[in-house]
Amino acid sequence: MKITALLVMKWQGDSIDPVILANACDVSQFGYFQRSGAKEFIVFVGRTVAKRTPPAQRQSVQHQEYKVHSYNRNGLCALGFMDDNYPVRSAFSLLNKVLEEYQKNFGDSWRNAQADVTQPWPYLNEALTKFQDPAEADKLLKIQRDLDETKIILVSAEIVQDFTCNAFCGLPITLLVFPCAFAPYFDFLQDKFLSFFQFIYSLACSVLRKKKKLSLWSIKKLCDWVCMTIPLK
């Protein structure tokens, strides 16, 4: 998911080119000698789409590898050039934030603009970087992502619980009861989850055959050994 450009324009009807009020582009994916042409292309397409977006309307236009989203709020128009993977709801939420911030900073002064503004607007450049993650623009998407992560944690906890109940003969769920002891291993376990538990399972079977139990200290030492011996990807 990538945002290539954000623009703010003054809409002047469907027969007159809009006036550019603010423009932020990230054309780093293009070669050095192609960047100037890419910026001109973005401005041309942006003007065309903005001109065809009447007040109080939103629209999305596919143009080559870009999806151009446009939102015209009473003549003040915001546009975003995104790729196909950027969620539409997040895109329009972002454009709404841009328009709100523009009016907060400049009020209605844009209505008197007659020529393109070349002076950069720092907020737009910051937004171009910050909102590369669509969850930053869309609160619902952020909540959904948090719920998905919580669901993964709960599923992992159930696996650990089943494992400890069956393999360790009633040993407490160490990863949940003593999180501080295992804090250094969380990032490691995320990448090596299957390898780790396959190894623990085989060791547990060996322990059970000898009718022994593992203490918390023993498991912590085991984690130290596993982290050192299992190669990272």
C-alpha cells in the first residue's frame, strides 16, 4: 500500500482548470530523470479528475497503476494518488482530514486564489508520510486490526494452554502467569512459533517418559538455549 501524492485544489467548474493550493508528492520510486515528468503527470491527472468532481461529491478513478480518489467539499477539493491495495474508506477518511486541516489553517482564503500556490504546506508532506499506513487514517480499520491481533494472541494462548495441560501434567501456563520472565522471547516466538513448540513438545514427551516435571527456572533456561540454538530466518 502506497500513497504517491496528495493535492488540494480550488474547483472552478467543469470547464476551467482547478487552482492548485497545496501539493505533496513522493516520486522516489522513479528514476532521477523520470521524477520531473512523474510530477507533471500527477498534476495533469489531478487537475482533470478534480475538474470532473462536482461539489459535495466523491469519486475514485483508475488511471494506469494509480487509483485517484477525489473529494470536493463546496469547491475545496482534495485528491490522493494511491495504489490498488490502499482501502477506499481509508483514502476518503484521509482526504477529509486534509480538508479539515486546510480550512483550520487557511480558513476561506482559498476562495480568492487565482494562481497555483508553489509554497509547500508542511502538514501535507507530514500526512503523505504518516498515512502510508491506512489504519492511521481510518479508526475503524485500526480497531479491526487490533481485534485481529488480539484474536491471534487468544488462539496462541489456547494452544499454550492445551499443550501445558496435556504435556506438563498441570504445570501453570508460564507464558501467561509469568510474562516478565519471557518478555525477551516474544519477538523470537512470533517468528519461530512452530519450531519452538515442536521442540518443546518432543522434550516434554521425553520428560513424561521419565515421570519428571519441569520448574519455571528450567523452562526459562530452556528458552535461553532454544533462542541461541535455533537459527533465525
